[in-house]
Amino acid sequence: MKIIVLGSAAGGGYPQWNCNCALCGGLRRGALQAAPRMQSSIAVSVDDENWLLLNASPDLGQQIRGCPPLHPRGPLRGSPLRAVLLMDAQVDHVAGLLSLREGLPIEASKPGRGSASRWDCPGKSCGRAPMCNSLAAASLLDRQPRMSPTYRLQHEEAQDSWVLLYPEGMVRLNEAASEILKRCDGSRSVQQVVDELQEAFGEASLQADVCDFMSEAYARGWVL
Ligand SMILES: [Zn+2]
């Protein structure tokens, strides 16, 4: 299988248009030797002929132009891109679909809801996109997440619920989210968190849900 990393930056790209941190500002000023990066997306293929795109970043037009294996070949119209798999409905994962004008010659998976909102869903029938059976899951399971110092996990006695406190506000967590984050202390891998929760709750198939939530937690900066 071939994997092409089309972009590896978070939403907004690097440098971020509105960020003057040491990394973003340093790159603009030339004080830092680093490469600008486009927003994250990868293309995968098993035969070099047919490619699957994982997420369609807002940079997709530029990413395709810069990637010869994804260029049209053969007849006047066509593309080796056969399908787009959307991990969720975040705008920096779907906005690139607008670059594929003249109609998708391809199938686009139905986007799931944003993972965070889905995580609040008490049921299992909210139509999320399949995650965690993907390539990303393997490396995610090996990571050892710990809470970001910006966020504090705290139990609210009054409402008997767990919340994430940060300088600008608060996120209320449901039980599943809090059970995962309680275990993000840097000592356990995501795989170990999965194993612990499956044992604690007597469920055998929590891996996809935990990976789904952890992807979101990393994306939001709750964990490092
Ligand atoms: Zn920055």
C-alpha cells in the first residue's frame, strides 16, 4: 500500500493565518527553518491506479495539483481519485469537496457528526463515519496521552458530573468521556485505556469509540 501525506497541519495550516506564536511567527520572519504545511489529508492506494482520499481539506485543489499520482490521465475527464472517506464533518475535513467541481466522479462517504457532539449522544445510532479501522488507529493506539496543562479534569459535586476546565470556559463531559480522560495520565497507551474500559464495563468492542474520542481530544488539544 502507498500512502501520500498531502498535508499534515491542523485546521488552518501552518503557519496559521491568525497566529503569531514562536513557530508561526518565526517562520514568517524567517527566524525559523521550517516548511509551511497544508491542512491534513492523506491519499492511499494499493495499486497506484486507484486512490482513496481520507478527508478533503480546504487545501485539496493545491494538494492535487502538487501530487502527480492524483493527476488525471487517459480521457479528457477523469481522476484516479475513486472515493473520499470523511472521518467526520469538521469543516477542515470536508471543505475540499467544493474543489471537486463538475460533480464527484467518486463516492463520498456520508460524514458522521463531529465526534464531540456524537460523544454526547447516548445512543449508538447517530450515523457516524467508521473510524479507527483506518490507518490512523494503529498509531493512535500506541500513543500515551496525558492531559494538557491548559485543561483540568474536575468533578462537579453539585451536578454529579465531570467537566474540563480551561481559562476561557468549561466543557461538560458525559460519563464515557470522563472515564477515558481520567485514564489519560501519560502512563497508559490508548490501547491500555481501551483494555481497561472494556474490562471495567464488560464490553468487548469499545476500541472504535475510544479511538474516535481520542482523535477528537488530540485535535482539540485536551490531551498531549
Ligand atoms: Zn502558531
